[in-house]
Amino acid sequence: MKRPRIELDFARKRPRVNRLGAALLAVGVVGAILVLVDYQNVAAQSAGLEMRLAATGPDLSGAKPDKATERAAADAGAAVAELATPWSVLLQELELASADSKGSVSVLAVEPDREKRQVRVLAEARSLPIALAYVERLQKSHALRYPMLQSHEVQEKDPERPVRFEIAADWRLP
């Protein structure tokens, strides 16, 4: 049985550029040129709009705003900060913790304080161990830091005698 001969030729010259590589290079260069031309057009439009705006609008750089304008700007800034606060993350964590309790905990109120990054949660559970389990579940939350049971009270007037409790926590903003 004769083995086939293996020929190794490490010194043979390969063509440096094949047709596919040259075509891809050409497509890339054409794409880069198109992007550069588009950028220059947008920059020219932007400069033209800025010149038109400067020509039509009054120069407010030296004027002092009145009290009403300052108050409106402060209110607008507060509204923007309020809208930018990620409420959904906090509420989703509270809903998940309630779902994990199999409906044994009802959240009655949520009082966030955005400036202090704190939140107070008022909830009601069927028993104190369930309330403590809820607090323990919130301690595993990614949105809350250091959730602690602030107070609890058994509702004596209710025939089921639920436990109303309050939780305070620091709130993590992304």
C-alpha cells in the first residue's frame, strides 16, 4: 500500500489582493465618501438655520429675566426631573414582591422622595410573618437599598385582623 505524496510549498507567492477583497474595499470607500458628503450637507443646513435664527430672534444674552420667567423655568426644570425619574423600576419591584407573596400583601401607598432618594411604602398583610417575609423580599431588590420595617399595627377593628405596616428604604436611581 503506497501513501499519496504530500507536497508542501511554503515559498510559493500568493496574489496579494483577490477580487472579492478589492470589491469590498471599493464599496467601503464609496460608503465612507457618501457619509462624508451627507455630513457636510447637514452641517451646512445647520449653519444656515443658526444664521437665520440669529437674524430673526432678539439677543437675550444681556437681558435679565423677570421673576415670572425664572419661576416658570424652575417649575419646568422640576417637571423634567420628575418625568425623568424611573418610577416604573420602583413600582415593578414592589409589584414583583407582592406577587411573590401570592396576594397576601397589598400595597396601599407609595411615597417617594426624589431629592432624598428615599421611599416609604404603606402595605397591609394577613399576618406579621407575611409582612416580614415581604420586607425580606424587598431587601433582595435591585431598586431599593436597606428596606426596613418602620412600624406595624394589627387592625383590631377588622374581623380578619390584618397587619398594616410601613417600610422605609433608600432608592437607587440608575
